[in-house]
Amino acid sequence: MSNREGNLFVVSGPSGTGKSTLIERFLAEEPEVRFSVSYTTRSRRPHEVDGKEYKFVDAERFRKMIDAGQFLEWENVHGYYYGTPEHEVTDPLIQGFDVILDVDVKGALRVKGKCERAVLIFVDTPSMDELVRRLSIRGEKEIEKRMERVREEVASKGLFTYVVINDTIDRAYDEFKSIITEARRRQDG
């Protein structure tokens, strides 16, 4: 890599907006970009691989990591802890690699507070009805309970550097990619 410090891209938004799809597509095209895998105390779902979607740990280990100051940000969501290990972000950035985080809105804002240069990208759907439809298709439970959190998250999107409306995945991806390209151009500028 070059002598430049990498860019930090923090992607956030409600569950079901397509954040993971956009990130996975970008990472497939840009293998030099690092994805910081969050830690969580929730149970692994059948399709998930430890170390890929999340690093699964018990609550005791997570609390020890909090006490040791190992997280850039962490949050308790629906009774489970989620956190971004600081070294997995700062080390690649120093080495010149761009890093992408996929964190909740509160976590994104905490990261911005600690890393002023972070580029915050909020991913949203065209409407609440569309989001409810997507969550239903995914088989999500307690959608109404989730929608309370969604309303809080959407109310914070004005605090983000960019907002990408995922109406069609191809259009949203083009916008997502152009945001990253522009941020790199500004830094190298």
C-alpha cells in the first residue's frame, strides 16, 4: 500500500435496507479493502460463519473486552452486545488500507466522534412500507418492535455524511461506489 492513511467508511441504517449486500458486492470488487468484523454475544444463526458475519463470544468475555478498552464502539441491542474492536480498524488504516464498518446508527455516531475523518453512509429504503415488506420477506419477527428502533435510526440520518436510498440494488450500488471513489479522490487530492 501507499504511505497514505486509509479511509474509514462507516455504513449504517435499519435492518433490511441492504447494507450487507452493498458491502459484500463492494468487497468482492475491491479485495484490498478491509471489513471489520464486529463481536457479538447473540447466538450464531444457522447460515452464519464465526469470524465472517460476526465473532461470537459470551457476555463475560465481551465485558472483559469493554473493561480493557478494546472497542472503538459497542452497544447493547435487544439484550445482546455488539462491538467493533479498535485494533481491527486502526491497524489497517495506519497501513494504508481502507476499512468498512457495518454498525448501528449509535455506533456510527460514536465512531465519528472518535475518528473525525470517518465517512458515514446511511442506507435507507424508499419508504417505511418497503422496509416492512423486506423484513417480512426475510422472516423477521417482532417487526413492530423493530420499527420503533427504525424510526429512531431514520431520525438520525441527517447526521451522516451521505444517504443512499436503496430503491434498486444496482442504482444504490453505483451511488455507494461513487461515494467511496469521491472520498478517496479528496484524500489523495
